Amino acid sequence: MSALRTQIQADLKAAMLARQPLAVSTLRMAAAKLKDADIAARPKGIDAISDEDIVALLRGMVKTRRESEAQYRQGNRPDLADQEAAEIVILEAYLPRTLQGEALDAAIAQAIATSGATGPKDMGKVIAALKAAHGPALDMAAASAAVKAKLAAP
């Protein structure tokens, strides 16, 4: 069993013992998603998904909650928006730190230099180099936008 999966299960048990309903429901939801992903991977001969796949799954859950939170705030439902925000905090605890700001800019500059990219048509090469060097630490949406901006600049 992967370390991340083990940590989620242990934290779920601890939240149940501490009677923390929000943490219990959020972690149960994450555990159910993991089980669904494991079942979907079985026809490919994989018993359990990897930590990288778990990180991707958790990032998807966080993204969904961010979108829901924005819609609830727009719909004047602060109670539901606050619940979504609290679930995001719980889920983000299992995600690796993402590159942001200057660290992301430096990683992009390094990837551009190593890939020899000269313009927007080389974006795929730069993204591949970034993934190879910083895989789980990348927020692909932010990285793609930043790479596009850097390559489009003269």
C-alpha cells in the first residue's frame, strides 16, 4: 500500500475517533474515490494506483471544490462556500507543495534552456521538461499559462 493511501486511512481513523465530522466526510470521500480509481485500474492489471495517480486524483478533487466554492459565493451561499473551503484545506494537506512565483519562473527558465525552446510552438517540449524535473510539484494550469506567456514574449 502506498504511503499516501496509508496516511489518508490513518487520518480517517483518527478523525473518526476525534469525532470531527467534516474531516471524516472529506476523507471518506477521498477514500471512496481512491477505491473507484483502483477498481477502474484493475482491467489494466494494476491492483492499486500509484502515489502520483493519487496526487492527481486529489488535485482534481480540490479543483472541483474550488469551482463549487466560487459558484456558491456567486450564488450568495456563504455557508456552503465555507464548507467547500474547509474541505479544500483538508485535501491540500496531502498534496505536495507546488512551485509558485519565483521558483516556478526559475523552473520554467531552466526547462526552456534545457529543451532549447524558441517560441510558442515548442511549448510541449518545455512542459515535458518541467514534468520530468518537477512532476508532482507542478500545478499544470499555472505552469502552462506561465510557459505560454514566457514563450510568447519576444
